[in-house]
Amino acid sequence: MNILVINCGSSSLKYQLINMKNEEVLAKGLAERIGIYGSRLKHTPKDGDSVIVEGAMPSHKDAVKYVLDALMNKEYGVISSTDEINAVGHRVVHGGEEFNKSTLLTDDVLEAVEKCSDLAPLHNPANLIGINACKELMPETPMVGVFDTAFHQTMPEKAFLYGIPYEYYEKHKIRRYGFHGTSHSFVSKRTAEILGKDIEDLKIVVCHLGNGASICAVDGGKSVDTSMGLTPLEGLIMGTRSGDIDPAIIEFLYKKEKLNLEEIMNILNKKSGALGISQVSSDFRDIEEEMDKGNKQAKTTMDVYAYRVAKYVGSYAAAMNGIDAIVFTAGLGENNKDVRKEICDYLEFLGVDVDDEKNNCRGIEKDFSKDGAKVRSLVVPTNEELMIAQETKEIVQ
């Protein structure tokens, strides 16, 4: 069975074609600048060099056509026809309370997803555009939606309710939903496999630390709390997002800076976080370079970041009444040993004990705890595409 995994953004489309017999990636790529001048496709077949295909992509339907043409190309393609694509798995960011698991994308389901667009106005409309483009070009191929929020639907009320009038939850479903659920699910399951234990017996904190970042408390294989909320703005400091702030700051900025709500939200989403504090960049690699040059603001940014992560991990250990493993994933979590070390140093009181030599690694699975450490510290590279493919296979079969 071959499954095409699609992750559609507002002007981009990432894809992988995976052979589920051995879970091998046959080809992967990225269509970018969709609807913008200079659109192109970067396609990489298994055991082959990347190919750049330039051409007009006015819409996502055009981008999907380019993807299918590349997959079937006689020189660098990996299939001979779309009949060899048995199903398509789509990443869908927000499923609200409607979806607690992946599901076949019927017309009724798509209508429900569209209703969730108010909760994810930047993401869900783009996801739907990609889905509809695929349905139009491959009408007989099963389409499955895998929701970022679904994994977190096991959170109890005490974790997802906000301290605002309950009527707003009843009327508008304002609550914590959480995101990166596909990543948190994959990483927690893989952690149990690495440790050789049943996931139902483990209390795991997964730290998905990338430009967008979130932490999840996974107790017995289920999400019981997570740092992102109604939107991906809540929680940790991120590349450009503020994370947790006093809500009254919005009114304060309105009065002092004469900014309207749209301008303030733009600041909190796109000009804050690591970029806002460092005044250097939203890319932690750039911030580290500046820190090495003696830039105190860059050092402060990294300190604030690690401190916030450690606070969340500590609170989730309390929420689960214990912790067996802390796991780092995504760009920063997988590749930055100094950030991992700084976070783990805060958590020694829990039984976290890091072996610096083992921690000197990038992008590989590694238990970097000292022998005999009470709490295991691991790096587990995330693989959201494979998780989407696995969920899609299960639904289709």
C-alpha cells in the first residue's frame, strides 16, 4: 500500500509518498510560493538527487498536479500512475471537539472541519484547499484527515477549561485544544519502544521544540495536558510567538502605543518570542551565534526560553504525580545539546541526570541519561508524516 501524505499551508505544500509495506519513503518534496510569482517544486526521489521544477502554480490544485506529475515522471518519478496511490493522508490542524481521532474525509466531515476554521483561521482553510484539490484530481482515492488536536482530546476538563465564564465554553467552545498532537503521539510511542516498556505504564513529558513549540504530558499513552491552548499562541516562548502573557498587556499596549487589536495580535504572533526578546532573529541558530559573540540579549533569550520549558516540565510532573522520561524533539530539541542541558539542569530534583558526552548528538535517537538516572532523558526525532501515513492506513483498511 502506497500512501501520499499531504501537509498544506497557505502558500506551500509538503508531501511524502510512503510504501507502508516497509514504511519506506519513496519520494518527498515541497511546492512553495503557491499563488505567488516564482513558484517551484523541489522533488526528491528515494536514492536520487533532488529535482527543482519551476512553473506557475496559481492555486493548490496546480501544485497538486505538479506533485503528481513529479511522482509519475519517467526520469525521476517513483510510480507509473495515480492508481498506485492507495490513499491520501492530510494533516488538518484543528478538529475542535468534533474529532478525537483520524477519520475518512466525507462531505459531512469536511463541513465540520470548515466550521472549525474560526479556531484556526490561518491553517484550516489552507488544509481544506489541499484536500479539495486532491479530491478533484483523485476522486476515487480515499482521503483521510489526521488532526493536530485529536491526540489532546483525552485531556480532562480540569486541564482544558479556562477561568472565564463557562457560558463562553458552552456557546463558542473556548477551551484549551493543544497542537502538535501527531508529533506528541509518535514521539511518546517511540519512547516507550526505546525504553522497552508498555506505554500504559509510563509518564512521559514530550518537548516539541521548534520555531513553533509545545509540551505535552502523556500519562499511560494519553495526553492529559499540553501547553498550547485555543490557538498555538499560548504556552512556551517560540520563534515569533509570545507564549503565555498577562492578558491585560493587550489593553496596556492599546492605551500606551495606540495600537488596535489586529496590530497587537500581529505583534504577539509574529514579532514576539525569541525574535522580540533577542532583537536578532527568530532562528535559534542565529541567536546562538550572537550569544557566542558575547551578545547579552541573545544569552538572556536562551535563558528565558530554557527556564520556561523547565517550568512546564516541572508542572507536568506534578500534574501526573510523577515522571519517567523527558523527551526532546523537533528542530531545536533534536539538534541543540546546550538547550537540552540547560533545561535538564533545572530538573535534577526530579531525578534527571544527564551524561554530557551522550548528550553531544544531533538529530538521532539517543538516551542521554547517566546510567541509573531515575528519570530518562531522550532525543527522539519526530516523524509526523509517518504517523499520518500509519493513521491513514488503519482508517482505510
